[in-house]
Amino acid sequence: MADRGSDTRPPALSAGELARWVWRQLTSMRVALMLLFLLALAAIPGSVIPQRRANPLDVADFIERNPELARWYDRFGLFDVFNAPWFAAIYIALMVSLVGCILPRSRDHWRAMRAQPPRAPRRLERMPAYRRIVVDAPPDVVLAAAHAELRQRRHRTNRADDSVAAEAGHLRETGNLVFHLSLVIVLLAVALGSLFGYRGTVIVQERTGFANTLTQYDSLSAGTMFDARNLPPFALELDEFVWEVHESGPQRGTPADFEARVRFVPEPGEVEERRSIRVNEPLEVDGTLIHILNPGYAPAVTVRDADGEILAEGPVTFLPMDDNFTSEGVRKVPVGSGADIGIEAIFFPTAAFEDGGATSVFAGARNPMLLFTAYAGDLGINDGTAQSVFRLDTSEMEQLMVDGEPFRAALAIGETIEMPGGHGTVTFDGYVKWVQLQISRNSGKELALGGALLAVAGLVASLYMRRRRVWVRADEDEAGRTVVEVAGLARSGGGDLDGQIGDIADGLIARLPAPAADPVVRQG
Amino acid sequence: MDAAQLGEWSRILVSGAMGAFIVAWFAYSAALLRRPERELVTAGHSELSGPPAESPEAGELSGRTTDDGRSPAERSAAIGLSVSVVATALLAAGVLTRALAIERVPWGNMHEFSITGSLVAAVVFLAFARTRLGQALAVWLVLTLVLVLGLAVTVLYVAPGPLVPALQSYWLVIHVGMAVVAFGLFTVSAVLSGLQIAAERAARKGRATSLPESGTLDRLAYRLIAVAFPIWTIGPLILGAVWAEVSWGRYWNWDPKETWALITWLAYAAYLHARATAGWKGTKASVISLVGYGTVLFSYFAVNMIFNGLHSYGGV
Ligand code: HEM
């Protein structure tokens, strides 16, 4: 094998030796570097291709447009990159490499920290930084002064008969190890957090409430160790949702401010508090955070039968379709005695008529209008299958017609219209606003943050501390004076080693009993 | 003066700064062309035995000096430097008026981020513009500034206005502020890394250049990255996560912007590893540095404008 001359090829040896070879490769700097790159590369598709967890609608849209490609994407988990096995494989390999690299280094470093700095080599003048001084003080006085000077400069020292050896900058390696170990802490914290944490959303209309139990959520995702019994038992009522919109300027129509004013009960039986939730200012209970996600409108209609009997009333949540909050939704009206009624409507907060069609021209409600059509038949509510509250299942229903055209009506607030075929009337009463709240707990975040800050501290030490060795030797020359040699060796790049050695030499002279009889300094 | 007028002034000042940088660029280019080649083979390259490049003017010019005893090249470089100082002052004034117009920190959108980041890079550059290294860097750095400022006052321009609610936070000041600083430092280091590659190639081929020694460029690029990397770690990554938790209820969302901040971080971590690995200093490390800067640019331009994530920062 020797003729191959390359340490990167696996030698054809026993399984044990092969394993050791693989381990050596895995924990080498070169492989660490490659894994870092690989991880960076692997994260790219997750930012370019729509991801199921973040944008399920975009993913559905993508699949519809590119069914063939989507099949391949799905096969490789490209719609959920950050949970794909191959992505996990890369970062786990990196972590294994990291730990495998760090542990032996920690052991070596521990030993090195307790070992004495190595003795002065014989020929100090060969060191990269060197000073030679001749003084009158006897050698042991000089060495005592050198020892004191180096101590003061926070070197670890080792005194011998004719010399002092010193070392500085162990913090560099310590910092580096702390940095890498902290990365492991951060990753573990994130992993633990995803086991215990949860995140749910719910849409709450003004003047309605929410109690924090599993059944009230619109959606909830949680880690495998999450226990619904640990949900903090709070409840809230949304009094008002303040939604200010820029009226002018380049940002016209974009939101200026959101504020959800709620009456909040932290636990059943406790007193109600008035609180507000704003963007960047979530409400916190027991480590659970309540955030504002999105706003919207819930128009209210009253449906009466031909006799004026109220069949349905109250606001219904509509979903926004564009930046001006043109919103769509349905009102399902089960009618016990006859055909059910289904209303399919579009709400325009600020309606304007262009090219014969209606649009909303502003997100705020300046000129609210409801455009709707209606169906009669069987809503299918009672057949036991789950239904979307935002869609009408019209398979068993017929659209109401007027003169052979589908029935359509546009109502301003307070207006009423009669539906054709004696199906009664519809009144547009107004609207309330709704806000989608997110309720989440990020377990382990304190640990992750602590780990991250520790990592930065270690990183800074690792990048800015300089490791160096310094030696001072003092010998008597023929004339009876003392020759002092100060030499230094940098063990990490950068830094002004020569200047440092000069400073140490100067400090040493200053410590000698005066007069130092004009010391002769020679620079190496 | 109202916000709109101040905003217009800021745009004019920044455009002025860009114009001045263009002048500075010409002056520095002239300095480069007028510099006699013999003078260019500097101490760092003295071990090279390559033939001096053919340059007829160089021979003529090398002996010539002007009244004040400076060579034409030195005079051009001095003009470049003075104009750069003026340009930087104009830019600083532009950033300041912008800040006054919007009454908050000037990094709330890409236009503001670009002009403030350019100011950081320009100040870093002026700090060592007089060194030989600074002179070698000048042409490239000034050109980069011209391009960034040109984009800032055209396609990236937005009139002063309030921020969307999610950005109305003191986190913006710290989080984006640190990103601006790191962005400026990464920009300078990328120019250095590019020059390092050129210098090393020239040295290998024995060609004389006006560039400083490749080792010097390599070390300086490393130092700037060693400053920028912890800033990137704290600002965009850690504080970004803290802000995300406050703002979105989850500290890490794999939003495209976050993902790219992480990709940048990994690339520069790879660079630092490369620098610490025997045999990877020099061109190989510089290439990684350029890849890292590529990810910075990508996350700034492409991610802001193309992807539709949770970050409401883009919005040109
Ligand atoms: C998550 C993966 C990793 C990241 C983000 C990372 C990051 C870093 C950074 C930023 C530095 C620069 C600090 C400095 O220059 O002193 C560094 C240094 C270092 N890393 Fe890593 N690292 C990782 C994994 C590893 C692995 C797996 C190894 C083992 C092969 C390793 C070995 C080292 C060594 C020996 C240094 C010191 C270089 C020097 O002497 O300056 N790292 N690392």
C-alpha cells in the first residue's frame, strides 16, 4: 500500500482498521469543511422550493402546475427539506464529526493546560522574535524580574536554573472548544424543543372568545412529547381589533398598526385582565406566547324566510384574497322544513366599480359592500362528513335564477334583498374584524439562546486570542555583566509578536534595580 | 422641510456621492495606468524573476515628476483619495438626511440598507486608503460602491415612509444594523480575496503586478472576516432568532431569509476552517470567501426580491 502514497484511500485491511480509517476521515478538518459546505448546499432547495410546513398552499399550487416534477420532488422530500432524512443525515454526520473532533482535542488541551511550558531551547536567537540585553543585575535577579513580568502579563510560567519559560493564550483553544461544544448544545436544545413544543392557530372574531383547549384550535402542530394536558388553561375575549391602514403616501393601503384588545383570564376562576396584543408584543402566559398573525373581515348577514322568521344571523369569517382584502366566504343556512340555503359571497371593504366588475381598492372598510349569490337544496351538513366552513358543497344544490340568469345581488350595509323563488330575504347587517392568533410554546429556547451566546464568547476568544511562547534566559558574560535573551514564538497567526517581545523586554528592564547602566539592546 | 423633501435631498446627496465615486474611480484608474511598472515590483515580489511587463509609457513616465516632487501616478492617487473623502462625506450626509426624513434608523428597506452598508464599506476603505494595500484595493472597492449606490438610487429606491408594523421595533436597529456592518466588511474582504487570487496567479506566472503581496491580501481578508463573522453570528442569526420569537412566535422558521443567513454563516465557517487547515491558505481559501460573499449577495438581492417569506423587508 505504501506505493499509493495517499492517506485518503481506504487501505484494504480488517474491518476494525477500516472503521478506524473511516473515523479518522470523518473527524478530519477536510471532511468537516466539506460537510459544512454540503449542509449549506442542502439548505438551498428548502429556500427555493415551496415548503409544506411554511406554505402548504404554494406547494399545492406547485403540484397542480408541475405534477410530473412534483412527483420527483416528493420522492426526495424536497417539499419538506428540513425534515428530510438526507438533510438530517448531513447534519448528524457534521455533529458526529464535531464531537469526534472535539473530545480528543479537549483531552489534549486539558493535558496541555496542566503541563509546564516547555523549557527554553538552546539557541534562542533562532526564534522569530528575539531581543538581547546586557545589564548589571545578577542572573537570578533578572530571572525573578522576568518571572514577575511574565506573570503580570498573564503567562503561565516555568522557572528553570538559567531561564524562564512562559506560555500565553490558552484561552484561544479553550474558546475554540467552548464554541464547538456550544454548537452541540444549541442543536440539542432545538431538537428537544421540537419534541415538547407546540404551535396552533385560531381565528377569533371581535366580541367572541377562545379557551385554550385542543378542540378550539383551527390547526395545531406539536412535538411527539407534547401533552395536551399541559396547555395553560387560559381564556380570552376579543373586545376589539384595531387595524389602522396607511391612508396616504407610498405605503398607502398597507397596515400601519394592529392591536388586539382582549379580556384575559389566565386560569379559570381568576380575575379578568384587560390586555393588548400587538405585532412584536405578544401576550405571554407560562412560557406560552400569543401572537397576532393575520387580520380579516367577518361580514354579518341575516337570512329570513318568506314569513320573516330569522333563519340565520351573525358574522361569518371570510378569507382575504388580495392585498385590498377582497374576501370570500359562505353562509350555510340549514332549513329544517324545506330546502337548505347556501350563500356564496364576496366582501369588498372599499368597493369600487371598474370595467363593469366590483373590486376593493383599499384594505380599510370605507365603503363596505357584499356581493352574493345563493343556492337552494341540500347542504350535506347532516350526512356526517366533515365540511369546510369556507366552501359550499353545491353538488346537491341548485343556484337560484332570475330570468334565466344566476341570481346576484350587491348590498351596502343595512340593505335587504328578496331572494327569488320565495326563499326569503337577505340583509347585510355590517361586519366585524377577525384576527388569526398563533398560540405557541418553544421549549428549550432558553437553553438554545444560552448555548448560542456561549458559542459567541468562545468564538471571540478563539478568533482574537493569540497563543505564544516566551523564553527569557540570563547568563553571566566574561565581563561579569549579565546577558539577557528574550525570545518569542507565535503559535497562531497574526498579532505583533515582535512588539510583544519588545514590551516584555522593556518591562523586564524597568523591574531591575536602578541604574541598569544603560543596557545594550540588540534586536534579533 | 417635510419628509418628502428631505428624502429628495437624500437621494440627490447619494447620487452626488455616486458621481464623486465615479470621478474617484477614474482618478484611481489613471493612477494604476500611469504607475511605472518597475516601481510596481515591490519588496514582496522581489524574489520573482519574471520579465517586467511591456509598457512603453511606463518607461517614459517613470522618470518624470511634477513640481511638487510627486509622480503622476501619485498625484492621480491623491486626487482619487481626496475625491473619495468628499464622496464619503456626501454619502454620510445622504444617509443622515434619509434618517431625518424617516425619523428612524436608516436601514428599514433595501434602499436604506444599501446606502448605509456602502457608507460602512467606504469608511473602512478610507481607514486604510493611504496604505499600499488600500491603493491596490481602491479601484475595485470604489467600483463596487458605484454599482451598489447606483442600484440604491434607481431600482431599489423607495420614497421615505413608515414601516410595516412588524419592522417597527428596536430589534430592527440592532438586528439589521449588525447585518449592515457585516455586509460592509464582507464586501471589502471579498474584494481583497479577489485581488489575492489575482496576485497569487500573477506571482505563480512570474508576472509583475501593482498588487500587494498575495499573503498580505490573504491575511487582511481573513482579519476582516474574523471581525464580520461574530457580528453575523450575533446580529442576523442569534438576534434574528430572538426577534423572530418575539414577532412570529417561533425562533427558527426556515424562512428563505433565515435559511440564507445560515448558508452564509456555514460558508464563512468553512472559510475559517480552510484558513486553519494546512495547505488551504491562499487561493483556495479566497475562493471560499468569494462563495461566501456570493451567498451574501444572493440573500440580499435574490431572496428579498424573489422569494415571498415571512420577512417583510423586501418591498421595492
Ligand atoms: C457545525 C460545524 C462546525 C462549525 C459551524 C464550525 C465553525 C468553526 C469556526 C467559525 C471556527 C473559527 C474559529 C477559529 O478560527 O479559531 C472553527 C475553528 C476550528 N474548527 Fe470548527 N466548526 C464546525 C465543525 C468542526 C469539526 C467537525 C471539526 C473537526 C474536524 C472542527 C475543527 C475546528 C478546528 C480544529 C478549528 C480551529 C482552527 C484554528 O486553529 O484556528 N470544527 N470552527
